[in-house]
Amino acid sequence: MVSTSTLQTVSRENEIVVSMREVTKRFPGVVANDRVTFEARRGEIHALLGENGAGKSTLMNVLTGLYTPEEGEIAINGQPAQFRSPKDSIAAGIGMVHQHFKLVETQTVTENVILGLDAPRFRLDMSRAEADVAKLSEQYGLKIDPKAYIWQLSVGEQQRVEIIKALYRGAQILILDEPTAVLTPQETEELFITLRDMVAKGHTIIFISHKLDEVMSIADRVTVLRGGKVVATVNARDTNKAELAEMMVGRPVLFRLDRPALEPGEMVLRVEELHAENDKGLPALRGISFYVRAREIVGIAGVSGNGQSELAEALNGLRPITRGRIFLNGREITTLSAREIIDAGVAHVPEDRHTDGSVGDMNLTENIILKRYRHPPIARGPVIDWNQAREMSSELVSRFNVQAPGLDTRARLLSGGNLQKLILARELSAEPALIVAMHPTQGLDVGATEYVRQVLLEQRAAGAAVLLISEDLDEVMQLSDRILVIYEGEIMGEASGEKADRAQIGLMMAGQRQEVGY
Ligand SMILES: Nc1ncnc2c1ncn2[C@@H]1O[C@H](COP(=O)(O)OP(=O)(O)O)[C@@H](O)[C@H]1O
Ligand SMILES: [Mg+2]
């Protein structure tokens, strides 16, 4: 008896629940999925790994019926499936938690969960739905108050609502698109516990990610996508980070950064009790104080949306400061304009490279001289010395390894990585005293990421003070000499870069204040 049931379990475990064969999905000018074959089994966590633009989200949007593929076949539980909308795929037991949640802020958790299903006619129906939500929350360890309003919830809690919503609709197959991007390390751990529990209960999880460490820690199998094509599907226990990285990027990747210990120099940036508002006029920075010295990288860690953008903008003169003071090398710069701050020696590696960092319709040379055409040697009296300008841009383009057809290429035609290198070339060649780098590697491939990090370390060694604002905690920990954690516009505490404890930083990211050393 026992052996029979064991056998049955085994065969059910290996059952293929998702089968996509030779699926092709094109967008104008790009083959997002190129004859992709992908299978997921019952009871497995299957990671879909690839760099930005590899085609991961598109493939899952095809699976859920949001997009119709040009070619290929899909079967769910052995049955051919042709979904015309996500409604069809939900009926077939597939749920997807998108990168950007689709919840209604002004409604409660339960109202969101039952949204689009038959409307409750009686108060009783709502309390029954609330009880169901509470039960799912209990069963899967997804802590949530069924009566809370969405706007009251943290991003991590909102994600739980999305998962419960899928489970409520009977999802056997759950797709999560880059789910950890919005989570603290603790929330990520909690999510992983839930996911392991779900597969133990027979669900299938398709886990989209571009992060190698988390894929290695959570996945049973990994399918790697590159440029819209499948590179391979492998068992997580038969592979390693280096091998996955090579499949993802198409060449070997070194995970080494040269970060020698350095004695920090003079205080370059001092921020005292800084206050600023967000675009809605609400307090975004609430009394922030810190300093950055020459030859050190200070990292600002935090979950997205806790005042990071406002801090970068305030420091660069792009956002009014309502209270507090900023000093650069002892000189107050609080009320200077953006241009005066640049002239004072502050470089800015912006969050949005396409709108803030570069002018798409200008060519490489014009972008390079964007901030210095008013000064010699580029300015000769009232005119621009184009020979000087081209010489400078040619030198920088080769020094920063910007891949482009020529100096006359318009910036909009560069890939994300090359555009970021162009911006770094411009910002760093002026030998700034302070570099404010906001998400400097977001969206870049592994190779370009490594290059950008190396450049920041070189700037540190050359004597610059670097303020690194990043939501990628691994990046902050890898590069920073000191780490400050921001939460709702306040600094929750400081950690030393070398001895930083992820768990402690995670607590601060969730709003728990720790003793600050100064
Ligand atoms: N709706 C769309 N319209 C046009 N192009 C798209 C659309 N969605 C994705 N793409 C393109 O398809 C490719 C794959 O994108 P995507 O599936 O989002 O990648 P990933 O999720 O792996 O980052 C990219 O080149 C992207 O620019
Ligand atoms: Mg995506």
C-alpha cells in the first residue's frame, strides 16, 4: 500500500503542468520570444532567469493570455490551451503577480481579492469573503488584515494581497514577476518560506528574476533566457552562480571587485537636518543628517519610495529644501541652483538615464560637453570650440569603453549600458569632489554593472566622496564603507560596510531605528 501511494506521489510530482512549445512573440522591431520551449512541473519552483529585456515578462504574459503569440503551442495539465485573456488563464488555474501591482488603493484587502468576481449582495457575503481571506492568509503564512485598506499597507503586504487574490481564484500555478525587487531581506525570507510551503502543497511556482543569488537559493530548476531565446534549463543543484551568469550574459563574468581599505579624508559633504517635500507636497525628507568624506563611499539603503529620489534631487539642486543645510567642503550650498552646484564640484549619476542624464537627440559629443560648454577649453569666448569638444569626447568614449558607431551617433540609439557609461564619462571626467549616484546600475547587464561599480571604486581611490543611493542591498553592501538606512524620510541607523549585518539592515529598512554612532 505504502509503496503504491509513494509511486503515485512521485509520478504526480513529475507531472508537467505547463508546456510551451516553440513560442514566438514579436513586437515591432524585436523578437521578444524566439521559438521558446518551456516546461514547468507540479510541485516545483522554476526560475525564469535573464537580464533586462531577455523576454521573461513577455513569455509569462503569453502564458496568461495577455499577449497572443505569433507561433507556438501551449498546454496546461496536458490540455491544449489558447487563452484570449487573463480571465481564461485564471479559469485554467494560473495566477500572475505582476511587477506593478493592480490593486485599488481605496478598497480593502478583501474587496480587492474578490474584485471582478460576482459582487457580494449581502453583508454576509463580505464577511464570508473576509473569513476566506483570513483562512488563506493563515494557511499560507501570508500575514494580512482582511479589513485593512490597500493604502495602509506596505509594498510587501500589498504583494501578499496579490498572492492571496490568485489563490482565492484557485491558482495552482503561480507566476511571480521579479517579486523581491520591492521587499526587505526579511520580507524576502518570509516570501520564500511561503513559496516552499506552496510547492509542498502541490502548487507550481514560476519565479522570474535577474538575481543569481536568489535564484540559486529558491529554485528547483532554472530556465535561462537571453535575447528572447532559451539558453538552457538546468537543475539548480547541478549548477552554480558562475555558470548561470555565463549563460545569462553569453560570456564569463568575474564577480571580483577591487576594493582596497582606504583612510577617509576631509569631510566633503555635510547634510544637517534636511527637510524636503515630494511632488505631492507631503514631507519626503524629515530631518536627515549625515556626512561623506573624501575616499569613502556612503551607501543609502532602503525600500523604494522612502525619500531616496528626493534626497538625490535636493543634493543636486533640483528640489527645494524646506529646512536644513547642506555643506560642500565647508561651504554652504543649500540654496545654490543646479548649475551652481555642478560648478561647485558635484557630479550626478541620475536615476532616469533617458530623461535626466542625457539628451536623446544630441550626439555623443554634444552630450559629453553638455555641462561644460560655458567654460574653457570648450568655450572660446562666446563660441564652442568643436575641435576641442570632439577631441575630448573621443578620448572619453574610448576611456569609458562606450560602444557606439561613432561620435555623431545620437544618444537615444545607445543601449542602456552604453548610455550609462556615456553619462559616467561626462560626470566623472570633471574630477568631482562629490558624486551622487542614484541606482547607477539599475537595468544594466552584468558586464556593464561590473564596469560601473569598478568606476565608482576608482573614483573613491582617486579621492572623491561618493554617495551611493541604491535599492539593491547587495550592491550597497559590496561598495560602501558605511551604510545608512532610510525609511519614510528618516535615517534609521548606520552600519559599517564591511561588518554590515543583512538582518539588522533589513530591520532598519522596515522602520526599526538602531543606534546611530554620531
Ligand atoms: N508591449 C511591448 N511593446 C513593444 N516591445 C515590448 C513590449 N514588451 C516588451 N517589449 C520588448 O520585448 C523585449 C523583451 O522584454 P521583456 O519581456 O519585458 O523582458 P524582461 O522581462 O526579461 O526584462 C524587450 O526588447 C522589450 O523592449
Ligand atoms: Mg520583466
